[in-house]
Amino acid sequence: MPRKIIKKGKKPHKNKPTSKKYTKYKIEGDKITRERSCPRCGPGIFLMKAKDRLYCGRCHYSEFQSKKEVAPKA
């Protein structure tokens, strides 16, 4: 006996999350400055900011910040 084929309808469109590249730049007057970039990969690759370190997702470079540098939130 053949199996029943259950047809699924068209899936609803989901919007992709927006890029947050604009958070990696600072505007000071008429100049645009980049945030911290990876020393191995070059100026096009930014470092991710975690709680206690800076990390490059491309080459896995990481810089650990000392506990004195990290400002407490409260």
C-alpha cells in the first residue's frame, strides 16, 4: 500500500538579524575611527569584546585583560 504524501505549505519569510558592524566604529567630529583590530589578520578584522578578553574569530588570537583594567558594572 503506498504511503500518503503530506504536502507542507509555503514557509513564512523570516527576516535575518541585522549586521552590527556600525558598533565597531566611532565618529569623532568629521573623522571615523575603527575599534580594536586583530594584530595578526590586519585592519579589516575586528576583535570581539568578551568580559575579560579580546578575541579574533578568524585566527583565534586572544588578548586577556587584567582584572584591574576591567571596570565593574555596578
